[in-house]
Amino acid sequence: MSVFLYSVLPPLGLYTLISRYLLKNPHYLHWKKKTAFYCTQISHRGGSGEKIENTMEAFTNAVEQGSQMLEMDCHLTKDGHVVVSHDENLERQTGVDKDISSFNLEDLPLYKEKLEVTFDAGHENKSGTDRKIALLEDVFRKFPKTPVSIEIKEDNPQLMREVSTLVKRYDREGITLWASEDAKIMNKCRSINGSMPYSFSKQRGILLLLLYYTGLLPFVPVGESVLQFYLPRIINRTYKPENSEILKKNWVVSLIDKTTMRKNLFKHLSDRGIQVHLFVCNKNEDIKAAFDLGATGVMTDYPTLLSTYVKTHMGVDDPNSSNTPEQLLLGQQKHQRLEQTLPDQRGNPCVQTEQD
């Protein structure tokens, strides 16, 4: 026992002290990552609580209301067009029980007039007349400077190549983010276009937590530019998981919350230039919780609600302001000192940094 105490505890203690110090001061080992975008307000599916999800009308409304990034999923039609749709099978969205890949572009069915907001159970989109499934190219044409997060759900190299081709054609490699929960798919996306920034896959997110809890994270390079993750407190409240029995257990959600929602982890990532986007926050109290945890950005189905919250609580008054990430951080710190007053007003701020 004495040998253990003298030979193991001192180096372990020193390792712990160094790790904790570097967790708070990562600049001693890592250059701060620079991206061409810094997004505080992200619209989920174009803001599916306000317009029909993933339509050009929804994306237009989101940008007009202050969204700085558009989040979307893409699929490939039978005749090779990249379209924006959350689901590959269209039954939920259109009532037609067929996959997008079985249709030519001109034969795609229209969206239903009303769709339930997946992350706001029991609520439908408030309005919207555009029911057409959007082309990714149309999104790029209309919003050439707006960052876009594209999630690839299916292991389809042709889809990945077509997305990459469009990204290059419209000269937006710096502001288009690869996203996928599947590490295998993400690796293929990166092999096809390694110039695009990318987010953490599920497997890489688990590794991130392991590195954090073992104290190794400050010593390890990280290639990802964005961490996108659920705000656990919404599960079983605004978001009702249908295909995961385990997530329906409150103790599991509580464990996920306590394990993943770590302020010093998010601050460490932010200090290394890695943005943290928490989703899908559709209530003022959830937006507040996400920013209080240190999220650099919040994803929502209600872009007008989010922009109002940022304007009201974080000191961003000018929709065309050019506040830096550091100024936004000061706004977040100010916001954390405010009492929890949650009005339903709406606003339109915007923040973006330039690429080095």
C-alpha cells in the first residue's frame, strides 16, 4: 500500500492538476479553430413551427426572422436531384408511403397542409402555403451567404458527391457543415469533401465524453467544428420519443442530462473555437437553459421566438449587427445574471464572423 501511495498518487495528482488547468486554458496546447461562421440562432428544418418544414417559404421566413444557420436533411431523387427532406419515406410528410428515391423530381408529392412539430408535441405549423419539397440548389441560390448544416442519414455515396458538387459550385465550402450521427457516413462525407467543416457523430460524441471524464481531452486534437446535441430536458416533455423505449424512462434522461450538460466542457470546446449547438429548444425556458449551460448556439422550430429572446436577454439589438463571439459571450454572461423573465415578443438579431 505504501508503495502505491508513493509511486502512483503523486503523478496521478500532478496529471489531474495539469489536466484541469489545461481544460480551462486550452490555448497553451491548441490554436483556436477559426470557422467562416459563428451562429447563435439556428432554425430546425427551416423553423417547422412557423411554416411547413423544409420548404423555401420556411427557410425564407427563418432568415428574415434572424436565423444565422439553416439546419436540414437531404436525400436523392430517382433522377439524381438533391432535395431537402427530413424523412426518406414520405408517408408522415405527404401521406404517400414511398421513398424519395423512387420518385423523379417532377413527380414528388406535395407536403400536407399541416404537419405536427416533432419537437413540440401536439402543435402544428402555424401557417404556410408552400407545400413543395425544396431543392438544395434552390436553397444555395437564394441564401448564398447563409451557413447551412446538412445531415446525411443514409449511406449513399452518390448523394454525398452530389451535395459536395453543389457546395463547390456555389463556392460555400466554408459555410456548409457536414452532419451525421453515423461515424461511417461522416467519414465517407469527409473523404469526398474534406474542405467542409463537420460536426461530431454519435460515436465521436461518446469518445469526447470519455476523453473529458478521463482528463485527456485537453491533450487531444479535435477536428470537428461543431457539437450538435439534444438539450435533454426537452425529452418526454416537448419531444416525445416514439422509437426509443429507453428514452421514455425519466431516470435515463436525467442520467444523460447530468453526464452531458457540463458547463466546463462546453466552455473548453468554445475556447478551442468549437461551437456548441443545443436543440431543439421551442420554449423560452429551454432557450434560457441552453444558453445558461454555455451553448454558443440554439436550434429551434420557432426562429421568431428565438430571435426575440436573444434580442431581449442578450443585448443584441441591431438585426444587422456584427457582434463578435466575444461580445456575444459577454451578452450570455449578462443574460445569466438576469431574472427569468420570459416574454413572448419577437425580434430579429444576426451575428456572423468573417473567415480568416
